[in-house]
Amino acid sequence: MRKIFITFLSTFITLTANAAYQTNAKSAFLIDYDSGAEIVAKNADTLMPPSSMLKLMTLAVLFDRVKSGELTLDDKLTVGENADYKNPLWYPASKICLVAGQEITVRDAILGLIVLSGGDASVVVAEGLAGTEAKFTEMMQNKAREIGMPQSTFGNASGLPNDNNLMTSRELATLAYHLISDYPDLYPMFATKRFEFNDYKTDWCRDWGRTHTMNYNKLLFTMPAADGLKTGHTDQGGYGMVASAKVGGRRLIGVINGFRAKGHDALAAEMKKLLNHGFTTTSTRVFFTPDQDIAQIPVWYGRKPTVTATVDKPFAITIAKGQDFKGIRILARYNDPVAAPINAGDVIGEIIAEQNGNVIARGKLVAKNRIGKTQFFGRVWKNISVMIMGK
């Protein structure tokens, strides 16, 4: 294992801002998007009912189909009996107000989920993609494990009370990060403040639709920097929200769950307090970005002698404002040489930040370009070269 010293940093401090933030929420979690630093963590690993915040996973599964090209936003999904507005399940619940047999576009299903928190839309998506809601929860589970959510479980696609609907605030933040980073063309839909569905089939639904057009996420109306994601509420679990805001190029992700409040306005005020706490008490520096050349690593049996190493996502460090601790260094660590073939994006090492011998930040070093493997005679010559010349 070889290490290359890259640079010294002038500032760093272990974040202690958590103690300054107080909330009646059972769980609260706040992270920096680039560095992953935890700014606030209260019961972040406690499994709790996520209520409608669970719909973020429903959307993630649907977004995969759109991203892959299997579905377009203009494709139609058929409403089944389980999603019909006459189903007693939807009488007290948030919904678009759909009728069995009608078709809605994927775009309207997405906006119905995001803006109106439509539980009926979640069932339409589940049955359209998997046949049944039960089978769709298996897709949700698989998706959760794929993106690094080992604890979350799902009993339905809507977030309505179910013993199997359990998520942690940390994993909700992981899900939010995934939605922001992996679906840049779709994520802006989370900032939609108003959605007017234009295909109601009954007078009752048309009346419903006149008064149900505004996003339940009131943070979008009170914090200009906010651009998503989702709220939730049940009488038993209280209020919850997964939110993100971007100020001056810096993004934070916040999660609140189990918050006791009088309504969504109070929930938005609490999330605004959490996000502003992060922005005002900490700052983040990005040191390396994807596609930036970091090191040239020797390649064994390669068609080229070296491969360029970069990072797969920004390498950043979050610091507490007003602090100045010296003695931080950044190193690239990798095996020398790396065996060919190497594909762009392959992990070939790591980049770390150290303070007093302790690792305080870590990221992946990945290959920036593809390096093919030499043919048989090229490998023979390489072996002879090493034996005779030592290289």
C-alpha cells in the first residue's frame, strides 16, 4: 500500500454543534451533502414509522424506471380498484382522488405523490410496476439495501400505518441523498409548490381538487433555499419531514420525525430552524471534485503505464465556524501497481484526511479512464523487463 501526501489543511474541528440544537421531535438528523458530516444527530438510528415520508422510496423505485427509459413521464398508468377514491382507506387519507379504470400519466403520478402526498397514486405506481402492492414492497426493500439502507422495512407503498413500515432518520437522509444525486433531471419536481390535477372523473373529486392543490411541504413557501423533499403525518407518530436546502452552493439534508405540532406550518418552522442551525454554525470546503486529476497510479500489464485517479463524488470537510485547528493533511492511498484491465469508475484506492493520526474523512479513489490489458507477448516482455531491469 502506497501513500501520497497531497496537501495540508489549515482548519478542522470535530463538530459539537449538536448540543446547541434542541427539539421536541423524537428524532432529528442533519448532514452536509458534500462531506457527509453529521451536524445534528438525535436518535438517528432509531426505527420509527415514517408515515408519508416512505413515499420517497416509492418514488425512487419509479424514478429508476424513468431513468432507464422503461417509462416516460407521458406514459399512462391504470388506476385499479384499490386506488379508487371510494375505497374507505382513502377517505381520511391524502390522495389525488382517482377512479378505477381511469389512466394517469407517470408525470401526474409523481406530482400527485410529491405535492398532494397521494396515497392512491402510490398504489397506482405499485400495481403498475409490480402487479400488486405486496410485490412492490419487495422492490422497495431491494432498493433500500442497494443504496445503503440496511434497517428500513416496508409494508405498503403509501406510508399508511403498518407494523412493517419502519425507517430511521439516518436512512431517510441516505434516501434523500440518493434522490438528489442520482436523478438530477427528476429531483427539481420536489420543488413544485402547486399541482392542479385536470382529469377528475366525478363531481365529488372535482370539489376535492379545488381545495387540494398546494404542497404539504410548507418549507418551500417560507425558505427560498429549500427545494424538497417530503412531509408526513399520522396521529400516532406525529409530524415528520425530509428536507434539503442549498445556500451559496452548499447543500444540507435534514430529517425530523416524531414531532409534536399543530400542523404543517409548525413543522416547516422547525425544519427551517434545523437547517439554518447547520448553515450558521458550520461551513464546508470541497477539496476535490469528480474528474479532477489527483494521482497517476502505475498499472501492471496495462496498455498504458499509469491510470489517472479521481474521486467518485466531491471530497469535502465540514468545520465549525470560528475554529482554527492546524495539522490536518490529505493523502491518497492505493496499491502500487494496479492490475489491468481497469474500467473507468473502478475503485483503485482511497483518499483520506488525517488529524493527529486519526482519519476524519474518507472517500473513494476511482479510475478516471479505462486501461486495457496487454496481450500475451506484451505480458511476457513485461516479466522479462522486470527481471532484467527491475521495472
